[in-house]
Amino acid sequence: MRFQKANRRNFYRERLAFVEKGMKSGECKEMYITAALKGTISVWDIAVDEVMTRRTFESPMSPYMDIEYQPIYEWNSVVKEMGEYLENFMR
């Protein structure tokens, strides 16, 4: 979808304000843009699905995005859990 120049400016301002609000609150941990400038990847620290859904619909970009959620885990936590599992499994 193409915006008129004035509308595009407002849209980008709203986008930036949304991300900055998330970063200031600590919910948005990281934000990356693809090299083709056609998409973003962000890391949000939100434990409750309802809150993530609400944040998604609050985003001015949501009508224009394909959204995919993937939970991620800290590597050291996974290694510890795997070690404990294997220890118990091997008994």
C-alpha cells in the first residue's frame, strides 16, 4: 500500500514512537531491519500472550505486517535443563 507523502511521514512517526515506547518500557529488547528494508525482526520480553496480542494490535504497522511469534530461550538455561534431563534420564 502506498501512502501520500504527508500520510507516510505521519505513519513513520507513529511507527518510531511505538517502538521507542516499547524500548523505554523494556518490553522491546531488540529491533532489526532486513537488508532489503522490507521487514523487521524484533525481540520482545512479554510473558503473557494476551499482552503480546494487545501490543501487536496497538502497532500502527499491524495492518501491513505478516506476523509470526516464536518463543526464544536463553542458551545457558537450555544447556542447564538439558544437562539435568540427561543426568536424570541416565540413572
